[in-house]
Amino acid sequence: MSVTIFDVLKLSSMRGAKVLTHKSSLEQIVTSVTVLEYSETNETQRELKNNIHFRGNEIVLTSFSAIKNDVDAQCRNLEYQADLGEVAVVLFYVGIVMPKVHQRLIDLADELGMVLVCMPQNDPTLAYSDIITETLNSIFNDQLKHPNLVVEVLKNFSNMPDRGKNIETIMQIVSNRLKVSLAIFDSKNILLHEANWPRSEKINWIAVYKKDRDKDFQKLNNENIVLKNSIQDFMLLILPSSKNISEVKERQIVQIMEIALRIWQESKTYIGRADLIETLIMGQRGKARQIAERLNVKMESLKNAWIIKNVLKQDNSQQIEVVREISKIFANNVICEYYNDNIIILYTKKLKLYDILQWGKQLKECLSGKRFKASISYYINLADINEISEIFSLTEMVKKDLQVVFPQKQIFNLQDFTFVKECRELQRKRNNQSIQVKNIIHPLVSKQELMRTLATYLLDTQANVIKTANLEYVHRNTIKYRLRRINDLLGISIDNPIMIGYLTQEVAIYRLNKLK
């Protein structure tokens, strides 16, 4: 048996709490409680996400104090928590800090399968510590009453969302539960997976494995390592946090990993290029380099990438093969694989802009039909292939805003989503200011027709009058007249190279504000 969200809701510290979602299951298992301290969706939050190993299946406590009036940011945080594998968000101080819970947030939680709970509103006496203490005590007592680790771990695993069902998750559950560090190597000495306790611990598993792999023994008392030979062609290393590990715990760990590896092998019998892409995006540099060496791939030569998002995988093999064949026309040494609902293409050849745009055009045509569909694509020039992890996270953060700011585009570059991120951060900063400063386009705000024309002119057509007229469905002389009026109202020339950057940013923020 394990503690579920339903069990937590019955605790005295949750008295008066209201479940706002209707579709999300209350039978999801809870492993711990955490607090969302940093809720601004920016570079800092992304860096924290990339460097912290999250337990998953946690209940998250928050008041959204930094984004109390920003529903978009609240929704992005909910998506962020779901991506980490968390199961519920409990809202504190609604009516005091956060004015109300927007229906969009509730609908999104149901869509993500997360439970959204609201503590009693307008109550300043509530304390995070009450829920944290009581929930953790409940989990601890449940573990004492039900010591069968194998059943507990597998039940935990089966109740997780699909995105969390992997070897790393099982290893992390075992590591957290028994306070041990684990590592798995394959028969070719490749480090496949690791889970360290505590999670901040840095262990050079490769050095440990190379030192001890030829020894035929069960235990290394002086090193506090348990070495198991050949778990289905894999090697398991166990490093306890204390001096000894009991035989019961040892057997349980081995049994769990045997089951997990058997399940894993049914769907994955070799290390391939998809594994290389996955480890690069996950930021696992050491593991990525090992896989690259095994595949005879020179990582330092991979300096370019395409990220194709929101791919509908109706016919996986045919779709990916078509993309590969198109890619081979434009570049050599192409690595093209699925990653979740994306297609990632890595390649070595430096291309001219014309060739990149032609490649993107063919990808768009290929993936925009009835059989296949992808919404947006990004092309990236990399100084270092390891940058792709941060860039992928950035694309996830701004992908919705990109289509708001640039509704006519389907192919983007790094500068596009860096620009949109900066616009969103400036917008959020302004919204949090007590005194609103008038911006450069303030004289146009009440003139919607002129604002729309200026946004189209700067963001959609690169200041092309004819293209703007086509998108606005008016004669080009009408556009010229509107642009003259805009110049007069602003008191500046919108084509002034010094001012065009400021104006472009302001009309982008204007579009983001319209989304609200």
C-alpha cells in the first residue's frame, strides 16, 4: 500500500481544502511534498530545473506570490510541474496573495492529469509546514507498515504518467527509499543510468567501474560497493550511504532492477542514435559522449540542428524516413530521430541561409499534409552541441508565445525565441510595477487599425509595404497612408534604424498583451 492524494486530503492539515479539478485522479501515489519557491518562468527557473533531480509524484505547495496576477505564467508553471512528474498543486492564500483561481488554470490541470487543490480562502493562519510534516509522517508510517519494497516501487511506477515511466525513475525511487546510490553499465562498459544519494552527490561511476569490473566478488567492504555480475547483460553497482547494506535490501534492489531491465529490454535492445539525442537534450554530457564514441559519432562536429515540434506520429517509420531523406539532400552526417513529440535533426555541414530556408520549406511541406503534421520548426547554429539542452528548454518555454508574436511564421531561429523571451520578461516586469510608464507606442494604443498595421509591418513582413498590404487585404497606398499617420502620431520615423528595434519589441509586447 502507498499514500495517495486521496489519503493526503483526509489529513487534519488539509481540513477545508477544496479539489478544483474534476478529471484528474485522486488515486495517484504521493512520494513527498515540495514547495514551489521560484515561479517566474525565466532563465533562472530553467537553470534550476536543469540542475535539480526532481523526485516526481510529489505534491507541490505554492501561493504563486511572484506571479499572482499573471495567469499565463501560472499555467506555464503548471505545465512545468507536470513535466517534472508532479501529481498535485495545492494553492495557499487565495484571496490574500493570489486574488482568485482562474478557470484556465483548472482546465489545464485537468488536461495535464494533475490535481489542483485550493486551501481555505482568505485564511492567513495557514502554514506550509503543517501539510509537509503530516504528509511526510503519513508516508513514513506507511513504509514501516508495508516494508515490501518491490511491490511498493512497482506500484509507484505503474501509477506514474507515461512520461515518467523509465529506468531512471525506478532507480531514483529505490535510491530515495533506501538511501543508496545506483549505477548500471552494459557489457561494453557504457554507463547507462545512475541515481545518486543524496541527489547532489557527484560520483565518478566510470572510474569506480573501471577499477573494479574484473573482480569476481559480491561485496567490496572497503569500498562499500555491491557489485552484481551480469544482470541480463548489465552490471549493477550499489553504493550505500552507510557502511553496510543488508542482504534483504540487496536482494530487493536486484529483484527490482531485474524486473525493470526486463521490461526495458522488450522495447529497447540496443544503444542507438535516439539515445544520443535523448542524453544531449537531458544535459547528460558524459553519457552522451560515451554513446557518441560507441556510435563513432564526432560530437564536436555537430554544430547545427533542427527541432520540429508537435509532431503527430501517425506512421512513425514512414514519417521519420521521409524527413531523413529530405535532410540528406541538404547536409551530410545527419542524425534524425524522434524525441517525445519532436523530431530532432543534428548535422555537421554549415549551410547558407538560402539552403536553410529551402530545407525548412521542404520539411514544412512534408509535415503539413493530412498524413503528417508539425506546427513549428527551429533551426539552430551551435557553438557547442551541449548547448542544445538549454536551447530545447527555451523553445519549450516560449513556443506558445512565438506563434502569438509571429503568427505568419512556421520556421524560427534562435534569435526569434530569444527575442520573444525578452519581450515576455519585459511585459511581466511592467505588469508588476506599481507605476506604469508610458511606452513609445502609447499614442497608438487606442487606434487598433494602426497598431495592427504597424505590428504586421514590423513583425510579419520585415517592413515590406506590399506584403503588409496583402496580409491586411488593402491597397498598398492605404498602408503607406497608415504608416505616415503612425510617423506623425509617434513623432519619429518608424524606419529609423535606431528606433526600429524599440518599436519591434513594443509591438511584440502589444500582441502578447492581446493574448491576455
